Amino acid sequence: MIPIPLSVTVARNRASEKMLLEKARAWVTKDERLPGWHASGMLDPRQAFWAQVDPKEISDKLTVMFLVGKVLHAFVLGAVDGPDRVDLNRTDDGSSSSSELGISYSPDKILDGKVRELKTSRSYYEPTDVKDLDIYIEQLLVYMSATRTLESELWVLYLNLKDQSGRTCPQFRSFTVKVSEPDLEAVIEHLKTVKQDLDAAVAAQDWRHLDLCREWKCGASNCEWYAKCQPEGRYGTAKFDAKAGEKVPAKAVPRAKKAAQ
């Protein structure tokens, strides 16, 4: 060990933090998607509507999260092609478009005609059923619909998965995802409807007939368009109105009930 001299001082440098954040934001947003609706918009149409009619700069939080994800994607996907193929400017197989669905999509890797999607997760625990992977599978189903394939693979790099000793360490898990042909056709028809609904919403500037987003994507602390969207049943409630760092007030317990406890 090196003894640290008493003269050493440490002070937070906010100017450097700002510079790093802006450089990271510039890098993660440099790749332009094809115009129109993207596959990700099919998952939460209301958010896709607002991103289309009122685009905003990505938040500081998402900037750093995307930075980590893109770097890991570049290394893992490059390593799959060969140790000398790692390219930080190539984090997926590029954008394609589906004329049938009317959307663009950007799968991470297509091997042997099958989509491979890579995800990173901070979860401590392995998935035990489809529900634990649902949002990943939804995205894969969009890609499978666009390519009209019945099988794909999901690759997940768990950054904090617990090993047998109970300690955390990064570990890979791979899952084969299959769907029946009739069910794939049903998904395709659903996606066509979602795209039509989004087109109609933009034309009318009315988002209220679009399905609500997932709860963890909604609220004052999670969505930049929350105040404009005013999602029914959520807007005006303490749970969703609370901003980051604010405590949601506990529900009051009636006096009579308190006395009985």
C-alpha cells in the first residue's frame, strides 16, 4: 500500500462532470434512426407519440445508461464476430424497414437468418418464467414479425448476478424464443393496428385513445411528457405526481381503524 500524504485533497469537479455528460450524450445520440415509427415505439405507443410530436434531448440519467449499454454492446457483438472486430461505432446490425408493418427496426445481430438481441441487466436474480423477460420478448416479437421468423435468441449480460457463493459477478444467459405461426400472425396484425393508431393520433393531435405506458415509464419522475399527457387515472395522484427524491405520502388511516389496531 502507498501511504497517502496528508497534503492530498479531493474535491468534486462539477465542470468536468458536465463535460463528460455532454460528450457522452453527443456520442449516444449521433446515430440517426430512419424517419417514421421505430420498433421500440410499438411497445409504449403513448411515449412514441410524444417523442414524435414533441422531441426532447435525452435525460442525464438515460444518457449514462445508454452509454454503458452501447459500450457493452459494441464489445460483446464485436467479440462474436471475432476479437479484432470490436468497433465502438457499431453497436447493432443497422436499421432495416418493414413495408408490411410500416416501421423501422434495428436488431443487434442477425445470424443464420435469426435475430439475436443483446440486453444488459442489473438484476441480481435469474429469470424464472416468461414474465421476468416480458419486455425483452415483446421487442423480439416485433423483430420476428418484421422478419417473419418463428425463432430468435435473447442474450442477456447480467452485470450483478449472484454466483453460488452469493457474491455478484457479470454472467451471460442465453434464451431461445419461439412462437407458433398463428400467434406470430396475430402479433403482426396487432402491430399493424398500433401503427395505424399512432398515425391517427398524430394526425388528430390526440393521444388519449392510445394505451397507457407501463407504470415504471410513467409519472413526473420518469416521463418528460407526463404533464402534457396527463394519463387517465394516474395524473393528479401522489404516486405518479411525485418527482425524483420526493416521498409519496402514506395513505391516512381512519381514526376508528387506528384505535382498533
